[in-house]
Amino acid sequence: MKFEEIQNRAEAEWEALEHSEKPRILVGAATCGRSAGALNVLQTINEELARRSIDAIVMQVGCIGLCYLEPLVDIIKPGYPRICYSSITPEIVPELIEDYLIKDNPRPDLALGTMGDGEVEGIPKFFDLPMLKAQVRIVLRHCGTIDPEDINHYIAQGGYSGFARAMEMSPEEVIEEIKKSGLRGRGGAGFPTGLKWEFCHKSPGSEKYLVCNADEGDPGAFMNRSVLEGDPHAVLEGMLIAAHAIEATHGYIYCRAEYPLALKRLDIALAKMREYGLLGENILGSGFDFDLEIKEGAGAFVCGEETALMASIEGKRGMPRPRPPFPAQSGIWGKPTNINNVETLATAAAILQKGADWYTQYGTERSKGTKTFALAGKIKRTGLIEVPLGITLRDIIYDIGGGIADDKQFKAVQTGGPSGGCLSAEHLDLPVDYETLARVGSIMGSGGMIVADEDTCIVDFARFFLTFTQAESCGKCVPCRVGTRQMLNILERITRGGGEEEDIDKLQSLAETIRDGSLCALGGTAPNPVLTTLRYFRNEYEAHIKEKRCPALVCKELVSYYILPDKCQGCMICLRNCPVGAIKGDKRMVHIIDQDKCTKCGTCLSVCPPRFGAVSKVSGEEIEVPEEPIPVASSK
């Protein structure tokens, strides 16, 4: 079948859907939506429609990015714009169907925004919402708006037209188009994608491999997963384009087994591609042969590194190897191999669809285009965003993310995942691009962005990320295997109050040795959280070491709990709830905490009535309290 026929059929099907007399209900049922209860909402919608004998089209769509407002449900009534409703529960479903589908009341009190043409009184435009207004959606262009399991939905939006265009070009012309776009790898280091393709294309050999790296292992990162769940064909089209450019005949999608929904939708997508003649021999009658298979990873963080990933595909233990040779010269089974991540490939598809000139209007001179980020941590609007490179951290955290949760003070942001850098308030106005982040000691990474507030202990924050990278070290090289363990030992000792003044110099020296001496990039970037926190938050390290004090009151061994004699009412609530019996006192007597028995669990602080505020949590100081319980009246 010719592509024009496939395209015409898909567009006709989409046109029929758009002009259907039946209402459409779209449920955000990606992993984030499901974790918030979307499947229960979906079940209730189907049951309620059946009970009322309403003939409607119900679809599952991917994540549109507003994870903090899940579950999201969109309703499209004939003649009305699409309305998005947030935080929907099974209990709300019957009244929403009753009020809007039957009584024409769109329920502005439940609505988040409208999409498309037309307006509804009292409901703002969806893409004018603060979290969405500054975004430019290229990678996420279809997530949340199409059924990811229906290939026709993707094709009707221009899908696979980029591949059709690429097939009219020589491999060299495709590579030049990508080079002209300025696209850089979105998996971490930001190496120019066109140059990477060119290296593999020019490598001698008739057998070459293409790999999609979907092994997203960073804590707090979910960009790749969301794209695969919400728009898998964008990634697969990018793979077809890349395969033509490097003249590969076989490809792998390396995706961790912890992403079952992404894997399911990839399986469905691959089956549809074969049915449409988009995979296999003589694709669309072009003479181009290319096939794909999925390789499930076991969740090893190190397998995000190219050479470790290739070893895993070959059935070996996932461990990195020295380079050169680089994968473009000698990769899987010694054959030239090109590896790109999910976001890079989805972007490549968009570039071939709309052209390099269109893409270069976004971003900066050296960092073109857009980047997806997963906003997590102490931020009001958590979720998935896509913004032009060059935007500032302040714009992302405050304008898009809504600022710090509970209106607390911003302290730091970790960019680039566990191997990234921890940046302070002085960096909020820096542009987010590859060179700027590298200059201040961080990395772009795959796009994780974790925000910390005033209640975060920076030393403990660095310890947390180093715990992850140390546990995930493959152990092949000494600097990473031994060095990260030694650094972690020092950090743990500091947070327990046993830090020594020379520990700061030891951490600095170890971090630099690991950075410069590790075999792979994952080991080389593992010390980044420590290096950047030493650089920008040295005072917190010194407080822990010299004053035996945790300014954020987080490190357990450095905090103490006291009951304030002038505020205690002798109500006995803290005494009854203390799990270790460390509190003594009778009714209407000022209670005393036995510091030797106290395990510093914080239960007393959490149960003390706010109107009393009698429990104080302190670090590095002692509060004068009676040695024995005294009557409440005596303390006033």
C-alpha cells in the first residue's frame, strides 16, 4: 500500500471522529493517571453511560503533563469545544455526566480549561493556563490528545510524513537536515545528533544496528515513559528515519521492564506498523528493509550508558567498556551501531515532518529546540513540561511550576538526575542550556528536575543521590566502585554528627578523582551532587561538622526534642503517643522528655495540639527545662 493511501484512510477516519454526533470522553490513563485512580474513573464512566443508555466514544489517552491534577477527563460534545476536567473521582462522574451530557451544564466549577475553537463562559483556554502557557510542545505534541494505541490517530496528525519525506531523500540529505536543525542528543551529554548519525553512516559495513535507549532510570524522571505511553509512533517514526540515514537493517528498543504500559503500547504499535507495511522488507515499496524488536532491561541504572546497554542486548552483564572504539565504529556484535534516546528520536520525526528551519526558531544559538523536564519535589505543580532551551530556572520553577509548595523558601534544584548538579538561588536566572549548566557544575541529563525547599538538608540531599549512584555502580572500575563508597561513608558520618574538619577536603579530593578516573560517564558524573553542594552550600557542611548542627533540622542524630515548660498544658497526648516511653509526667504536669531514651521519631511534635505548640525541635542547642515534672501552674 502506498503511503498516500494510508494517510488518506487515516485522515478520513479522524475526520469522521471529529464530526461524530456521539460525545467523546477522553481519560488520561497513562501511568501517572492510573496511579491517581484513572482506571476506576474509566470503569465508572463506562458503567454510568451503560446505565443511562448513552452512546458515547470513550478513549484512553496519554499524559498531557499536569500530573498534579490527575485523573484528567476531557469531554467533547458535538458543537462544543473540548473541556478538560481535573481531579476527577468515581463519585464525581455521575453528576458530571448528568449535568453536562444530559443537561448541557458544562460545570465550570469542575472544569480546568477548553481546547480548540469556541469558548465556554467561565472556563479559561486550556493552553493559557500558567503551567502550559510558556510551553512549546514538539516531543509531547500528541500526548494526551490522541489514542496512543490507534496508529491512524498519529498518521492523521501528520505522522509518518517525515519518514515518507526522508525516503525521497538520500541518507546524506537526511543527515544534513538533522545537522542543520542543530538537534543535540536529549539523553544527557548533548552530542550533535546529525554528527552522530554521520559517523555511523560513514562506518564501513553492510550490517548496522540502531538502538532506542528507553532505559530511563533517574529517580524523579518520567519523560521517556510518558512519550512511549502517550505517543509511541513518534519515537518509532524517528527510528525509521534514523535507520534510513545510517542504512541500518535492524533495530532495538531497549526499555526497562518496570514500564509495562509503555511496553504494551510499543507492542501494539509495532504490530500495526507491520500491518501497514511500515516495518519489514521493502517498506512502502521503497526497497528499504528495516525491522525492530523490543529488548527489556532489568532496571540497572548503568545500562543507560551506551556500551553497557549494548552488552545487555548481547545477553551479557550490563557493564561499560572503554572507548574508543565508539559504538558508531564497533557496537552490537562488533557492528556499527547508533544509539539515541526516546526524546531525540521523537524530535527527529518532527524535524523531518516540518523542516529544520522550523525547528531552529526555538532555543538558543548552541542549544536549539525544546527540552522535556519532569518537575518533581517541593514544587506546587508537579508534572511533565516541554520548554524552549534558554528559558531560565526561575521561569520553570515559579511561572510554570507555580513556586515552592506551601509557599516555603526555595533552597536548591537538582538538574540532570542523580548524576546532576545541585544549584542554589543564585542560579535561578541562568538560562537552561547545555553549556550554562555545565559551566556551573551540573548537566542537562535526560531532564529530571527536583526542587528542594528550606526544610531540605543539603548534606542529606547529596547523601541521598550518592546512595543511589553508589548502589547502582556496576563495580567494574575502582574509582567508581570504591570512591563512591568512601564518599558515602563520609557523608553518612557527617549527617550522624561524626564529621571532622578534614572531611570537606577529603570529599572534594575523592569527587575529583572519581570524576576524572571513572570508566564511563555515569561514574564520571556521580560526584556532581557532592561537588556542587560543596561549592554552593559549603556553610551547611561546616554547620554539620563544626557546630554539630543541621540547619534544616533533618539529620536525626543532630536534632533534639524538648517540651517547653511555659507552653505545656499537661494534656498527656504526647506521653500516650510516645512509642518508646521517653516522656514522663502526669495530668496537668509539665512533661519531660528523657533525652537518653528519645529515638527522635518526632511523634511528640506531630501530636502536640497546634494551639499549644509545646514541643520544640532544635539542633545544636539545648533548651533549659525542669529536671522533673512540675505543675503546669508553676511554669507560668
